[in-house]
Amino acid sequence: MILLRIIGYLLLFLAIAALGAEILMSVQAGEWVALAVGDIWAEIDRESIGLVQVGLERYVHPYLFDPILLTILLWPAWLVAGVPALVILLLARRRRQRRMFT
């Protein structure tokens, strides 16, 4: 359970950092600028997106990349990291022990 909590907190940290970057970019631009997952992935390694597309379409299923992964790549980065973080932290939370006899 401790490993799940660590992963959850790391994802939560990434979500907060992505939200902060999105807010900072929006303030600099003067209008709301969404920071999508695909934009971050393209900044890190643009060629790997094409490799993932070819691999998924050729070896797994073409439907997996085009409507599913492309939709996720267009979502805000804080949402993609934040929702799994909250789910993991909710599932891995510490539970208080109930005392039967006090």
C-alpha cells in the first residue's frame, strides 16, 4: 500500500505542476491556454508518438490509437494525471482500525 500511495502522490505532484504551468502560460498569453498531454509528449520526444501509433495500429488494434489515445492526448495534462492520482490515493488510504471492545 505504501508503494501505491507514493505513486499517487507523485501523480498528484505532476498534476499540480501541470496546472501551475497551464496557469502560468495563460497569464503570459493573456487568455486561457490549455496544456494538453500531447503537447507535453511532443516537447519531450516528438518521434515516439509516431512509433506508438504505428505499434498500436499494427500489433494491437487500430481502434486503440485513433479514437482512444488521440482523445486522451488532447485532454489537459492536469486532468490526465490528477484523476488517477486521486483514485489511487483513495484506494490506498490508511484505514483506521476499529476497536471492538474498549
